[in-house]
Amino acid sequence: MIEVMSLLASYGFFRGGDIGNILAQWQAAGIFSYVLPFLLIFALTFGLLIRIGLFTTKTKEGVEGPNKSINAIIALAVSLMALQFDFVSVFFSEIFPRFGVALSIILVIIILGGLFMPLGAKGFNWVLILVVMVIIGIVVFQSLGSFGYNVGSWWGNYGLSLIGWVVFLGLIIAVVAGSTSSSPNPDNLLNRILLPPRS
């Protein structure tokens, strides 16, 4: 926490960063610890209650629709009770930065995979699903690790090598599955650059 505040303060001092100052003020005011988690939990709970239609009411036309007032009261109560202790705030502060890094990694994989393989290749889709599941697992386990939930010493000793082997085998499967077509795919970005234009 102190390191983040000093980073934001140094950013504001050296680069004239008004955004860093604003974020530091929001952090001090509790926007990230209480307001944003409250809004997120409220929106998710309210949306789920509307979606499942647990509480309905009849309109003037006789059509049944969701009872938004009851759903809003329940969502408000759930979101306020969730913030009673700092557990949710701390968990959100742990998981969402890792979630942003995970999304960046997935985006880079999609971009690099799109350079060398067609977007509809079955092998690439399976490898992408596998990598996304591994990344989600890492994000969740590391976020829960801050609360003392330990995945075990086995994962600490062999987890990275297991991920490396899975990614390596997935890339081999993707390359083999993507190279089954005899003619080059014109939709591939590298083929668009290297192949002559169509007449």
C-alpha cells in the first residue's frame, strides 16, 4: 500500500501527473476499497435477481415482470453486508490487478496466434481455451494465497514446469492441426503480407 502511494506520488512529482494525484485521492477517500466493490456487487446481484425472475409482479396490462424494488432492496442488503468486513475489499484489490495482467497476456496470445494461424483453426482454439483456463487458475490461486489458502508445495515446485509443458504440447498440437490444409490460407496476416495480391 505504501509502495503504491509512493509510486503515485513520485509519478505526480516527476511527470506532473494529475491522473496519479486523482487516483491517490480516490484511494485515500475509499473509492477503490468500498464504493467500486459496492457498485460491482450491487449490479451483479441485481442483474442476477432480474435474470432468474425470483420475485415477479403483475403490471397494469396483466403481464408478469420482475419486481425491481424487491430485487434492489436485496441487492442493496447483500452489497452492504459484503462490505461489513474488509475481506471483499482486500480480495478485490488482490484479484483485479492480476485479472488485468491476465487479460493482457490473453490478448497478446490472441494477437500472436492470429499472425501465424487462421482464426478458425481448431488447434489454436483448443490451445487458447487451455491457456485461458491455466491463467484463470493462476489468478484465482494467487489471489486466495494472500488469505493463507495454500495450493500446496507441489504446485510451487512443479507448477511452472507443468504450465511450460502444457503450453509446449498445445503449440505442437495447434501447429499440426493448423497445417493440415495443403494451400496457404489467405486470411492469415503473414500470408496477406507475403503472398501476392489476388487478381
